[in-house]
Amino acid sequence: MLEPAMLIGLGAVAGWTYVNYPRLRPGSLLRAIVHVAVSFAAFAVLPAVLSFLLPVLPVRSAQPYLVLTLLISVLTYLLLSWVWLIARILQDIGNPRGGHPITGET
């Protein structure tokens, strides 16, 4: 139950960020793809970063806070990058109406 709730909440934060901060949106499809790749790389590197940082912390009770802080920020960026990519694809496609173009002849 915690995992879906966390993903829904972080997805809502990503959607809120997309709506309220339009200047952060990538300007091209290539930049949106790069953001997705960087977010996946950050998510893949997160366990290695945590395995390095957790033993270094002087207070053992601070470990869960560090894990949650890094996990929440990386997952939010991951979801936001996908929102940026999907929005960019839809913007580049335009507003498809489908069908054949109408000619003046009947």
C-alpha cells in the first residue's frame, strides 16, 4: 500500500511542478530524452551513493532521513522527466484530427 501511495503522491508533485514551473520544461524533444536518461542514471546510481553515504553519517538515527530525502527527490525527478517527455511529444505532434484532408470538390 505504501508504494502505490508514494508513487501517486510523487506523481502529483511532478504534475504540480510541471504546471507551476513552465520555465523548467525542456525546449526540445532531445533535451526531454536526455532528462529521462539522466533520471534513470540517477536512480540506478542511488544504491551506490547510499552505500557510500550511510556509513559516513555520524548519527545512525539520521540514516532513514537521508534515504528518504534522496529517494523522494530522485523518484520525483524521474516522474517529472517522463511528464516532460510525454508533454513534449504531444506538443510536437500537434493536435491531430485524423482522417483525410477535405478538398473543395465534392
